Amino acid sequence: METEMTRMLFVRILACFWLAASAAALASEQATVNNAWARATAPGQEVGAAYMDIKSATDATLTKVESPAADVVEIHMMSMKNGVMEMRMLETMPLPAGKVVKLEPSGFHLMLIDLKKPLKAGQDIAFTLHIKDAKGGTRQMKVTAPIKTGKD
């Protein structure tokens, strides 16, 4: 009797591990990032910019971005209005299901504020993206981006 109970407990534990691993794999596949890069900065420059393409399998929202390279990372949008370039910070950025949201120069981008050191071409920078799905669940996604001159 005790052996049967031990076996049943073991099977349940394995099932729980399998479910947890499946949920983690599914969450990581719900969003993908491609073409990530950050622009190299000049010595003494305290602000930088980063770009990437984000695609979510389901409706979601980018709620926050962090990087150990900067004290603050903000989501920004640039646009032309009456011949004048405007830039404004966004609290969040929608990620519509199945659509690629491009963060690129002169459009949506990440502003890295109070850089801890210059961003040097040939190095990498790490980001943590905080994504909230339509059901209110949140997940974090780690991204590593190469630093480029912008002419690369």
C-alpha cells in the first residue's frame, strides 16, 4: 500500500513539473524579439537609444523596460508634425497579436537615460522587457543587443 502511494505521489510530482515546464515554454514563445541593437554613444553622453522588432502571438502590452546599463529606460515615439520632429514618452506600448512592432530610428525606440558608461560598438547591452498579456498576466523577457555605430 505504501509503495503504491509513493508511486502515485511521484507521478503527481512529475506531472506538476511537466505542466510548469510547458507553461514556461509557452510563455517564452508568446513574444519574440529580432533585430535588436543599441546605438554607440560618445564619451560623456548620458543618453542612448535602442531598437528592436517585437512580435507577440497574443494581444499584449510592453509595460516597462530595464537595463543594467542605464538608470532609466523609457519607451519613446518620434513623429513629424508641421515640419517639426516631436518626441514623447509612452507609458506603455501595445503589441497587437501577430504584428511586428518596430522600434527604429525616427519612430518608436527605447531611450536609455543616465547611462552608467558609454555604449561602445562591438559590446552588448542587456534588457529586460516586461510584457502584460490581455488577461493581465505578466512575464519578463531577457534580450541582449549588440551595440553598433548605426552605420553597421
